Amino acid sequence: MLSWNTISSIYTDETSDVTSANVTRGDRYQNMIYRNILREHNWPFLETTATASTVASQQAYTLGYNFKRVKSVTVTVSSIVYPTTEVVDWEYWNRLNQFGSNYTSDIPQFYFVVDDTEIQLYPIPSSASNTITVTFIENPKDMGNDDYTTGTASITTATSKYAITGGSTTWTAAMVGRYFKFNADDLWYKIATRTGNTAITIERAYGGSDQAAANYTIGEMPKLPEDFHDLIWLGAVGYYWTLKKEDVHAAFYLRQFRDGLKRLRDRYGSKSTVQYISGYQKWGVTDPMNPPPIATE
């Protein structure tokens, strides 16, 4: 995985310019490329969920700042999950709601997204504390946080494979969602919670040996799959050399960027994990596991 710090360092290496002006320019280029990649498609790896609780007689519920596109809404009532259907037309939504608050029910049927800032439910919930689950495409923010390496970190796997204790650290709530690694084993783990300046937990069980007062790194990672983190610096460096009118340099980096972007589309363009089908179709070969239908009269 490449943290923001590492990506920025590669950019300055590949442009052979370590001046502060170019570092600032590189940060701007890299976030521009990063946003363009994420905007290109409703990538499955950006799909996530958020929950809220119904309020009796309340129809509208505010969406978070990081909501890019709502994909589905369900409401759980007494352990039963009820799916809803999106209404996209204002006129039809208004006709549904012509009876106002007179029609309420805990069994949902429809939802409506208002200006990407809130969802509305129909019928209006009649009871409180039922769970609304929204599946959505996340809209990640720009990157810009340096790696954090102050102090030391320890883990005792016999006690917990998730809890990490810091020494002389100031771990903050903003670090939740970033990634942690002990420098000795170089494996990254996403930070799940932070309960104090010296206490965090990781999402996956730690797979290495016990560490005591060890060097570590907390880094901000792109929302891209690990194998495609290099797209950010490749695109930014290609853009740099294009503006410098160094066409040979620019073409070298942009060709790698375009090839990598194509591989990203091929791999993550849909949620399907059945790779062999698309592979056979790509080369025009009949898939023996999925032969074409035989024409009949």
C-alpha cells in the first residue's frame, strides 16, 4: 500500500524537483487525479453503509457529507428487513404524499433523495427506533495528512490481537479510518477505533508476533484498491511533464496511467467476481463452462 506521504515522495522523485512550490503543486495535481479516477465510475469499492433510527411522524433524514449517490434504503422492523423503492420524479412523489402525515406506517415502501442532502420515506414512519440502513457510494475527501510516527507502539496477542497501545503518542479521533503498521513486518491494518491518545484498535486481527515499544507508521491511504495506488502519482507526474512540454517524459507516465486505469475498470467495473467469463469473452473464445445456446427452429 502507498500512503499519501509515499505517493507525494514518489511524485517529487519522478519530477526531479523537491522545491516547496513543486511539493504544493504536486499535492494539488495528485488530489485532482485522485478525484477524477473516483468520479469516473460508481466503483464497488466505494460502496458502504450508514444507519439512522426512525423518529415517529418524521419523514426526512439528513445524509452525511460523504454521500455521493444513494443506492438502496432499507428499514428494519422487529428484525425484519424491508426494502424500499426509489422514486425519482418530483411529481409522482408529491402525488404519493398528497395525504400528508395522515398516512403513516412502520412498513416502508418508497424513498426519495432531496438534493443529495436528505432522504424522505413513504409512508412516514409511525414509530421510533427502527433502523434505517442506507447503502451509498462514498464521496472521499482530498488527501493531505502526513504519516504519523511519533513514539512507539506495542501489542500483546495473548491479550488481544486488535488492541494496540502507544508510548508517548498522541493518537487522535481523525486517525480512525487510516492505516497502521509496525515497521518491522510492513503489513497495514485499518484503524477501527481510538479510545485515547495511546489506545487504538484495528479492524482485522494482527497476524504478526508480539511487539513491544516498536517503531510504527500511521498513514492516510487512498480509497483505491491497493494494487492501483500508483495511478495517482503516475497521472500527476504525467500532467507535470505535459505542462513542461516534455512530451517524451509525459507519454511514458501517461501510457502507464492509462494502462493501469484500464486494468482498474476491467477488475472493478462491476461487483461480479466471476472473472473467467469476461476473460473468455474478451478473446472471443467460447467458454466451455457457459456455452452459447443452440439455435432451434
